[in-house]
Amino acid sequence: MKKAAALLLSAVMAATVLVGCGGGSGSSGGSGSASGTMNEDGTYELTQINIIVDGTITATTDAGQAEFIEQWEKAVSEKLGHDIKLNITQLDHSDYSGTVSRTLTTGNPGDANYPDALIMSANMLRQYQTTGLLWNLKDAYDNAEFQSRVTLPNVNIGLRTADGKQFGFAPTYGNGCVTYVKKSWLDAYGKTIDDIKTFDDYYNMLKFFHEGDPDGDGVSGKTYGVIAAGYGKMDETPFINYMPEFWQGAFPSFYQKDGVWVDGFQEQATIDALTRLNKAYSEDIIDPDTEEAGTKQAREKFFSNDQTTSEGVFTYWAGTWLRTLTDNMIKNGVEDELVQLPPIQEIKDTWGGYLNREAPVWVITDDQDGNDAREQAIFDALFDTMLDGDVVQTLWTYGAEDVHWSTKAESFVLNPGTDQEQAYEYADGEFHLKQSPNDPNSLWKKNHLDSVLVIAPLTNGFVNDDPLIQEGNTFFTENCVDAPAAASCDTLTQYEADIVNDRTRLMNLAVTGEITPEQAIEEYKASWGDISAQIVEELNAAE
């Protein structure tokens, strides 16, 4: 196992970072791996669980995490009949996969900081599930109490390996990105969202956003058309989702095409995409901060209260993020409405719609003792209760009671004394979200699980009926298709980090005009052609 782990350490430093989440770092509850005792009947009684999470847990240390932990420990202990302590280590979004890699491959189960369970992207799961570091949870999943309430069984069935093993648990389906446009900027352009049907329409809109005066400050040429967290995310499946209009039918990684695995980075579609991106870059239509921007920097510049160098278009996660982006714009006094762009014709003609990513997953580490009792106990305490339909699932969905949400009578006002002032009043017994613990002028939205995306819905009637969130989720589900499955084989695991780094380097050089798109692909073939061919051969042989 350690040999595989050592190989993995060098291969996953640039692995997929989880997306669609805010920041938030730090840890709560101390450290230490799962502890407990083996009973005479062969069952394992847990007393402590240590988990590693990313920013998809929005109840961070400064936003009610202590209360979430306290209520989780109380609810789970009551369910299981004995006390369990929950330790959360929340890593920074920017280097989540790298930190996870170092933790898993340099530590051992039982070490003070070794996780018992953690969050991974689907791509990370494929990289780790062949190393022996993860526990096969198939039987536990099949026999889980929540199985009777599962409405989306294929989300987890699709995670299983060719020999029927399952190393990840997905409590929700994946979600994806849609393109948001500032309505006031679109109004200044003299168009409606229904007028933007083709790439030419889209590009001309971006061109106006740069060359015109869309923010109405009397100065033309200082704003940009679009910003993103990179021209393409070579280290983040599905790679093209932050600038889909430019990538259109390209997929710059290994994927199945007509049932055959290919290296999409070598295809003409990638050259065409880089050509479009280079044109937009050379005409200052793409915000130059895009090359180095992370998701946090990109979205904060989009809704900044200084719009003089901002952008009119930002492609980001669907559903809850329509509300989050809108609220931030309202709070900063820059915009009160975003409109969602339906997939342009070129995207419809190739993929068929925006790409719904493979779901992020939870995994359990395997202590390699040949006994599943400890791992099963972790599954029962952490995963089975996560979808109990009631108290614990509500904690994972909305956060802590009377901190993030409540059913008690109350009234409050957001942004009092401003044009964005909004009053809320609720009767006793009425479920509602509260003001965010770390921002009294924002309404809390969710904790970890999206109530619309979850595979087994809540049964207690607690529904966030926010119209913007409902609108965002409906729009995405009506305009999305499933993204290609992530590739996984031994040679890819060995070389992926270096391949990703080189693809990113070559992409950036081609977009900024230091080399041509054709030269970028030729250099890639010269460096990686043989390895790429070997990877494709392995992938196709495994089918």
C-alpha cells in the first residue's frame, strides 16, 4: 500500500480541487483519528470521528461551526445510544487536494491528524480508489437505513468500479455552472438575454461590455466582458465549465468519444477554443486577472462595489449561487438582478447543454487491519445519519437550529436604512433561515447538502423556498447534460500532475499570444504524445 501511496503523492499535487464553494479554513474540535472500543459481539463502538472537509461546509469556524458540531454530537449520540465526538478540520479551498495528498500519503491510520472520513471530488476518488487507502463501502451503502428513501440511486451506482466495489458516497448529485449576466449592463447594450443565441451574439455582447460604458459611469473602455477562474481549469473536472462559450465542444482532457477514449487536448476543437480565447484576450475582452484568479477572486471582482474594472459576465455554479451572487451585488449597491444565459447554439450542437459534473463524494479511510468493524461504525455514525431525513440531515442541509435556521417566531431586517433594506417576519412554527452568523446583512442559505440536489430528500417538511434558488436550480436542470466521466488508469495516475501543469502552461501561452494554439498542441504532443497514447491504450483496454 505504501508504494502505491508514494506514487500517488507525486501524482495528485495538482489534482482536482472541489468547486462551487466558498472559502473558509481552520479546524474545530481538536485532532485525532476515530477512537472507540471493540465489543464482545464484534461491533465497534465509536467515541470520536475526525473528518477533513473543504469550503462546501459553509458553517465555518466563524459562522456557527461550533454550534453545528454540538448539535450533531447530541443528535447522533441519541440515535446510536452512546456519545461520539466530531472533530472537523476545514482546509483552505486553494490547496485542498494537495493538503489531502500530503496527509494521506505521509500519515497512517491512528496518527493524531489522520482523517477517518473526508470529502473528495469524483476525479480525486478515481485517483485514490486504487491505492488501498480507502474503504470499500458498497455493502454498507446497500444496507444503509436511508436506502428506503433514495430517489436518485444512479448517482452512487455510477461510482462503482468494474469489479463492483464502491469507495465513495455521494449524498447529492453534482450540479454545474451557468453563465450569469448583469441585467443593467445588458440593458445598456440594448438587448435582452433572449437575443444572445450564438457565439457571435455572445462575443459582440462582451465586446460592448469592454468598449462601451455598461456601468454608466461616463467612461468607456475600462470594463471587461468576462472573468473566470482561469481560461480553462486543467486540474478541475469538467475543465471547460467556467468559460463554456469559448470551449464549446472541446474537452481538453481524456474522455470517451463515441465509446472510445481519446486525448481531447490534442483535438482540433481545443485548437479552435484556444484561438477564440486568444482573440478575446488580445482585444481586452477577457479580464486579464483571469489567468491567475481563483474562484473567490473572480466572483468578488464581479460583484465588487468598484465596477470601473469589473465585468458583465461570470460563469459560475447554479442554484444557490444565483442567490449568493445577487445578494452580494445588492449589498455592494452595484446591481439588483442577474439573468441566466441559456446555452448558446454552438454548445447545444456539441454537448447539448451546460455540463453537470460528477458528484463530489465522502470517503472512509481503511486502517488495513482486515476487520471492517471500525469503518462500518464510521459509516453508520457519519453517512447513514447524514441522510436520516430529519434532525441530522437538517443539520447538514441548513446548519444549527436557532443559529442558521429556526421555527420560532421572529423578525429581522437586512441592510437597514439603505435602498436594499429588506424585512422578514415569521410566525411560531414556521421554518425559516436566519441572518448569517458572520454577516447580519445576509440571509443564511445552506450548510453542506443542497436540499434540491440531495439523493434522499428531507421528510420533515423543512424546505428553503427561496425563489431565486428555485429559479437557479430549475434553469440548470432544464439546460444541462451529464459531463463525460473522469478517466482513471495507472499511467494517468502516475503522470497526471505533470500533464495538468503542462496543459495549463501551454494553454496560458496560447491564450496570451506567446505561442500559437497550433504550436501549443504540437509542443504537447512532442512532450506527452507517447505517454498520452499509453494512457489511451490502457483506458480502452479496460472497457
